[in-house]
Amino acid sequence: IFTLPLAEDSIKNTVDVSDSLNARYCMSNIAQAIKEVYGEGQGSKRTLDIDSDKQIRVSVSDSYISCSVKLKSNSNKQIKESFKSNLKKTSITLNEGKNAIIVEWPVGSENMLIYKK
């Protein structure tokens, strides 16, 4: 009687962990590219190929990126990666599957850019 609900909860928890890890991996890769471009200064650019299991809306500011992962319990888990940059506040959406993300600091520009290719 109790095994089916326990198995169902276990599967939900496993999916939640997998979704959270995928989102954290995406955020970590983007944050690393931002740190590298900021560190190298004007004229630097990074192109990232990110494979996402789900659509993720990424909020961008000058000091962090974040996203929210919907859990099976209908609650949300916030994932945040911090860094130093001169990005302006924006957002990008990672689609399910392959995404090409560009992080660059154009020569002569005060601000870095982040966008989808």
C-alpha cells in the first residue's frame, strides 16, 4: 500500500534534482564566460553552446544571473551565480535543446553585452 506513493515521491525528487542540476550547470557556464570577458576587458568575446533540458528564463544584472526552477511540488527553486561585470539588467531565455549565447565587451563600449545568437 505504501510503496507506490513512496516510489512516486522518489521519482519526483529525482526529477527535481536533475532539473536543478541542469539549470545550475547552465548558470555556472554563463557566469564563467561573463567573468572571463570582464577580466579580459574591451574587445573580448565568448560564445557558449548550452544544451538545456527545459526552457529557462535567465535574469541578468551587473553582479549575478539567476533563474527559477519549478519543482514537482509546485514550488520554485532559485538558482543564482554571482560575479563582477558591467552588464546592464536584462534577461535571456534558454530554449529546450541547443542554445548559442554570446557574451562580449565591444571595443569602445562602457558595457558588456549578453545575447542569444
